[in-house]
Amino acid sequence: MDRATKSRLVYDAGRVIERLGEANSSLCHEVEELKSGAGLEVVAVAEQCALDLEEEVNHLRAELNESRARVRMLDDELLTLSRDVESTRSTSWAAEEALKEECLRLPRRIE
């Protein structure tokens, strides 16, 4: 999975969490309205629903933070691997050049 896809997934997860938070706020507001004129049972159900959503939002926020940390770790790993590849290419190029030089000198030794 490339960096753009990872970033998009993390962004999308952030949007979902934000929407759940908004829904929770809306439910909390609804609870307050219900408390003023509804039965205790309805209020209890609404409050439980709000608590459940709050718990889900907290869980999703924690997952989002873990995902962001993982993306950072993978980005660091990618950078390290890219540097290793570049170093290996440089070493390979130098070895290839030395081998070419040796091959050019070889016919002279034979004569």
C-alpha cells in the first residue's frame, strides 16, 4: 500500500470519527431535550446510546492514533530502505566499474 493510500485511509478514518463525535453531540443535545419532557426510560435509553457512541468514538480515535503512528513508522522504514537501495546501487556501480577496468587490463596481461 503506497503512502497516498495510507494517508487517505487515515484521513477517511478521521472523518468517520469526527462524524461519530458530531452524532454523539447531537444525541447528548437530544437527551437534554428529552429530559425536560419525556419519561425516565426514554432518557435512560438515550443516555446509554450517547455513552455507547462516546466509547466507540474513543476507541476509533485510539485506532486512528495507532494508524498514524504506523504510517509514520512505515514512512521511516521506507526512507531507510530507499537509502539502503541507493547505497547498494552506488556500491554496485563502483564494483562494476572496477570489474570493467580489470577486464580491460586482462588482455594486456595475457600478451
